[in-house]
Amino acid sequence: MAPKYLTGDSQAINDFLDRFDVFLFDCDGVLWSGDIVFDGTVETLEMLRNKGKQVVFVTNNSTKSRLDYKKKLDKLGIPATREEVFSSSFSAAVYISRILNLPPNKRKVFVLGETGIEQELQAENIPFIGATDPAYRRDVSAEDYNKIAAGDPSLLDPEVGAVLVGLDFHINYLKISLAYHYIRRGALFLATNIDSTLPNAGTLFPGAGTISAPLIRMLGGTEPISLGKPSPEMMVAVEGKFKFNRQRACMVGDRLDTDIRFGIEGGLGGTLGVLTGVSSKDDFEAATLPPMAYVDKLGDLLGGA
Amino acid sequence: MAPKYLTGDSQAINDFLDRFDVFLFDCDGVLWSGDIVFDGTVETLEMLRNKGKQVVFVTNNSTKSRLDYKKKLDKLGIPATREEVFSSSFSAAVYISRILNLPPNKRKVFVLGETGIEQELQAENIPFIGATDPAYRRDVSAEDYNKIAAGDPSLLDPEVGAVLVGLDFHINYLKISLAYHYIRRGALFLATNIDSTLPNAGTLFPGAGTISAPLIRMLGGTEPISLGKPSPEMMVAVEGKFKFNRQRACMVGDRLDTDIRFGIEGGLGGTLGVLTGVSSKDDFEAATLPPMAYVDKLGDLLGGA
């Protein structure tokens, strides 16, 4: 079904808003771009809150914790609480602690990633190694090869039951080698998200998907379980926290392949596209899985008031 | 056609050897394993040379130059000259200098790799940046993101016309970012080889294919031109150097998917499998593209004398 274009149609906007109690927002490309907040973003969020709607900020950025992200929202002048932020690092921590049930002697997680993941794992009391530990920021020595081959516990902790891969700005040969050997020895292969690129400074840089790519290659094509958008596991985690009726929830995003897909495959009652990011009007109109409705920009929702 | 089993059949061995003037050898798994040279390796090579055969050692290991590799052969007690060694780093250098014809203002190569590639590029007078230059062994700064986005020539050399990816034990986020932006700006995407793993210490570590994997991911699936086995480009380079008749040449190897495939798809007159490496008797007998013949071990060829 073709998506409904809402901009300028106050009756249609009101009808649309009335269908939902919860709005999940993608951030970059929807609320802001880079460091520039779009006109009407703050007022639209205020309008939704005034109508009693729950707002949730859903981000695949695993390098930041929810608190880091709340600080970013503060800095941009967008009022938010930590509780309203749902990041892929938090999603991964919730998945590991509440769904996976690792055996008692396999509870540790070997992490490729940054402090955002560490903070969320700590908040869920999940023991981990790797991540930002400087001991892993070094070359592989001849001795390491033999120790890894022998499964020496000084390099391969026998209590590791899962490898969690997020965006790691300090990826290196040693970490890839260790992650591979943990997985070969039976550890689960998890990823906070698998985005191939990360938008920054108006262009693209390597995303979390580039950190799992070498491992997928070594494993002959085996993909990680991804806990970020558009994975249904992330929707399970979001729902587990906010306890909403999926039929009364709407995902708002700029990308067909992550945001809109996440809302549709996650079984939400609605999806809303915006044209301030990656996907265009033509993309939305021609899509096999289009959003339920779309607006030129988020602030156009104020036209329904 | 089922491969002929030669071990113990002196007439069949003689007939087989008589068909070829040139023998191309894979090394690890054929001549030796790790640091152990198989019984009969040295004598078999001597026998072939005494019969006037040309022997060539063909390796995908790009971290070593031909001279480094000759030194490795010396250390293992296998007589060889630098001229008999054909590595994927040399193959890549030959391909760039003699086949690619980069425009005069795009002659530089940005390298992800080690000293083996540097030495072979230098020998072919190809200007390059990256590789083991310590200036690239650092974190990405906030300033770098802006400079890369702006195409600042202090980080993105406008004369770079090709990116060459080999095994890089010092891979990092900065190098992946730069390689990606060079390719986006039009540089060719080349790889010395795309092996997913590297055997070491009796187990597997990340191979050159894991260094190109993040880039392939960022580029939406675009693969590099590979200059190693089993790529036909490597056969073109080998033939360009040794000027042999492909019908009178035989590839000897332990792996169906690289060595035997390389010989068959490269149009050689014959292929010989050995059982001292990865592939088994059953693999050879059941293969869609089997070797022409096989022996238990290379030294069994002495049984034809």
C-alpha cells in the first residue's frame, strides 16, 4: 500500500497521532544531522509529551552508553531522560543478562568495542574482558601464536561464553585473533549492530559491521546475532523495558532498510518516514515495504495541532 | 574424470613427469608443515632439477618478499633461488607496474600490508604510501574526520590511484577509513590475496581476506581484484615471468579450492595433489574439479626414478 503523505494535512496528522501511545525515534537524520538540530524537533517532542505519548530514542550507536547519549541530547538542546534512550549497547546487555542465560562457568563476555558497551554491561552486572583494556592494544608476538594455539588461559579465558562485537575504534590483529578463537571454542557470536558505515563529518566511516566482517569471513560466512536495528531482538528488548502494546507504537525514521524495516518486521502498529535523512520521497513511494506514512520533516507533525 | 593415484606406480610416475617441463609448487602442506620439512622434499626437487625441469615456488604469503621467502627456504634446508619464488606481493607489483598502466598523476599505491609488499613495490619502482609507515599506526582524531571528509591532501594524497590490501598485522581504524575514502574517490581496489585464514602454530589466524573484508562490507559487496592464487591474474604474472607453455606446466598443491583450482582455471596441462596438507584422499576422489593425479606425499615421486 502506498504511504500516506501527511505534510500540510492537519486532519490526517491528528488521526495518525491518535493511533499511537508510543513513538520510537531514530535520531541522526530524524531529529538532527551532525550537530544541527532540525527546526521543530524540540517543539514536536514537547507536543507529543503534552499529549501523553511515550517517546523513546532508539540508536544503533554502541560507542555511547545511554547516559552518554542523554548528554549528547542535552548538548543539542533536546530534553530527554536516560530512561528514554535505548542504544544497541543497552540492548545487547539486556539480551545477555535477561535472555541468554549463559552457564555459570561461561558468564564472561569478550568485547570488541568502546566504553558505551562497558557501561551497559556493568549496569547489568555482566563480567567482561577486552573492550578498552589497554592490555589488548598491542602487536601479536610469536609467543602469542603458540599460546593461542594451546588455549593458554592467560590469553583465552576459559570462562568466556560470548563474544560481543560493536564499533571498536581500536580494532587490531590481536583482538580479531582472540575473538575468532573464542568463537571456535564455543562462545556465542553477538554484535551490538551490523551497520556497514557510520556517518560522521558529512561523510561515511567504518561502522560496527566492519568489525564483525573479518570474523564472518574467517568463520566461512557465519553471521553474528545482531542486537541493533533492524534485528527483532532489539524490538524484544525495547518492549521488555517499556511494556507497550506493539499495535499502539510507531517507529519514526529516515531509512527504509533499518528504521522502517525495524518497525514493520517488529510488528509495530505504524511507521513514519521523514525526508531529512537517507531515503527520498521516491524511495518511500516505490518501496516494497514502505512506511505507513511520511512527512517532509518531523516538525510538520506540529501542523496537526 | 577420477584422479590417478601415482604412489608406488613407477611407470605412471615417469609418464606423468615426462608430460611437463615446469612444476609450480604450493609450499606449506606440500614441501613442509610449519617448520618441519617432509621426508623426500629436498631429494624430489633435486631429481626434478636433474631432469631439467623448472621449479617455481608459488605462495600467497604477502608479508614476505621473494628474498625473505628464499631465506625461509634456506633455513629449512631447501635449495632455491630468489628467481624461483613467486609470491602474491610480487604478483601484485608486477600487475601494477606492467599491466595496470595507472595515469601519470595517479601512480601512487596506498598499501595495507607489511614489508614483503613494500620490497616488491620498490623493486618495480612503484611509489607507495601507508604499509609499515609508523605515521599510520595511531588513533583517528576529531580533526582527521573533518580532514578526510574534506579530502585534505595531508591525509588523502591526490596521486593515489590504487589501494593494495595484503595481510596487515597492524590493521587499524585509520587505515580502513583511508582505504575506503581512496576507493570512493576512484582508486582501484586490489588485494595480494583473499585467503580468509593464515595457518600458524598448528591453528588458524586472520588471513589477508580479513583485511579486505571491512572494505568489501563498506562498499556494499564490491570485491577487490585479487592477485594471488587462485586468481587467473596470478597465472598471467607467473607466465609473464617464466615464459612457459601452459600445456607443459603442472601445479602441485594440497588444497582443492586454491592450488588445484588455480592450475585448472589457469589452463595448465596438469595438476598434482598431495595428501600432506588440507585436502584428503576422499576430497580428491569426490571433487568436481579434481587434480589430474595425486600422491600420498611429494617424496613418492622419487619412486619413478
